Amino acid sequence: MSYSRTFALPLTAIILTLSACGQSDGLADMPLTELTEAAANGDPSAMQELERRAASTLADAQTASDGDPETAFNTAYYSGDLDTVASLAEAGNVFAITYEANMVQMLGSSTEAEKAKARSDLEAAAAGGHAHAMYLISEDYLDTKALYPVDEAKAFEIGEQAAEAGYMEAMFRTGVRYQYGHVGAPQDDEKAVKWLTKAKEAGHRQAQQQLDELAAK
């Protein structure tokens, strides 16, 4: 079963029904999966940014034919061609593989075999340095209905690895975890400032608020 095909109609509807507009403030660096979820839940700014990215990616479609795996995935995804997304995953495109594994995470009806494949795919991508895969594994360890048993220590460990690999949301969450000493992290203001500052520099919209809280202690 292809989870790209399962989500084809909602995704295509999102892309085709958005009104044309410019880049939404503060959303340019939001991860694709989070942006799509926000758009599907009716966030107008997320809808605008999703359309902006779709238009930009489709304009760069020629790059996909030159062999860039991220652009190849984005071109198929934003055009609503989710059969091609599935084909890219089967051909080893790490962005498509991670996307399909994330779909398994999100669906409560996935079989044990499908979950096992998703775990294997995410772990292989993470081992290859794919920061988004690291982040998805980390967050999954906090979800009682997903791929891994709840384990806050593992969630923190892998989340910090995703932060070190440059994933913006992981930087922010790692900083917050050090700030409050929760989700498997020791309380450490110095490390909190380090990661929150990196998240702010990467464009995270909430990082400054947390830095202000730390400065006010």
C-alpha cells in the first residue's frame, strides 16, 4: 500500500484551491510536513506559504531532471503527482522515503509490516545523516500510538542529533528541553541558550520568546 496515494486527494485539493499570494512571514523555514498539516487544519498563512513553495518548486522542475533528489521529490509532491512520489521512494529517493514513512506514522490503521518498513526506512535515512528522519524518529518516541514505544531519553538523544544536523525545529525543542529539564533532558541554561539561539538564527518564530524567558530568570 502506498501512503502517498492515500493522501493524494487532500493534498491536491490544498494545492489547487489556495489563492495566489506572497511569502508568509516566518513560515519560510517551517518543515514541509508541519506546514502541510497546518494548511490542512485551515491555517491561512500556512496555506499561502504552501502555495508559494509549490509555485517556486514547479518553476524549478527542470532541476529535477538534472538529478537533484530533493527537487525531484518536491516537484512531484507539490504538483500532486503522488504516484511519482511513490516511485521515487521505491527508487531510493530519501526525501520520498521519509515522506512515506511519515505517512505511516500519521495513520493509525497501518499494519505491523508497514510500521516495520517505516521504522527501517527512517533509521536508514537517519543513519545516512538525513536530519528530518532523525527528527521524526525522535518525536515518535513521545507518541503512544506510533512506531516506537514511549522513551523520553531516546527522544531527547535523537532529537539533539537532529539539532546537530541542522534541523530547525529540533534545535528549538532541544533548547526548550534543556531550559525546563524535561523530555529526558537535564536542566541546563547554557545549553538552552545555545540551541535556542541557533533556532532563532535559523528563523524559528518562537525562539526569541524562550530566550527572553531565560534572560529574565
